[in-house]
Amino acid sequence: MFFMFDRGKKDPKMNKKIFILSLLFLFLPVLALAQFVPPVLGAVPAGGIIGIVNISLTLVWIIFVAIAVIMFVVAGIQFLTAQGDPSKIATARQSVIWGSVGIVVALIAFSVIAVLRGLVGV
């Protein structure tokens, strides 16, 4: 009953289809949240300098999230292509560790900004 998959032959077209389908499902949440309206160049945002800082922090946060997702996808691909090689698995594991460290540092940085805003009253 469990003989649906033939492990003897590997079809490169099927691997490509699976890869494309995986990327599609990976980016579906991004498409669902694609309601970001970029600021108009030359326009002064409401709030002056505070508005400029808010817009730039929003852009930095979006770029950071995109880089973090890409980092973990690359680490996952490294795990999948390691095929039991200990050095490749160690490299993939280091990618996951450093990706996690980057996320923690970024969350702390944005938390410090939020705390300072709360203390200042902005």
C-alpha cells in the first residue's frame, strides 16, 4: 500500500515542480500582507522628523523580516542538500544558529526603540 513513490528514478521535472510549488507557498503570506503603501517622495510625512523616523523604521523592519526568511530558507535548503555529510550539516546548523542570533538582536534593537519612545512620550 505504501509503494506509491518509486525511489529508483528521480525526475528532474518533478523536483522543479516541487521547488516552484514550495516557493509559491512560502510567498503566499507575503502576498496576503502586500498592502504596504510606500511614502511619496518629496512629501513631508505627518509629524515631521518623527514621521520620517517612523517610516524609515518600518522600512528597516520589512527588509529585516525578508532577510530573516531568506536566511532560514537557505539554511533549510542546506539541510536538505547535505545528504548526511557532517560538514554540510554543521554549516547548515551554523546558518540556523546565526539566523536565530540575528533575529534576537533585531528584536532587542526594536524593543529598545519602543521602550525609549514610551519613556520619552513620542
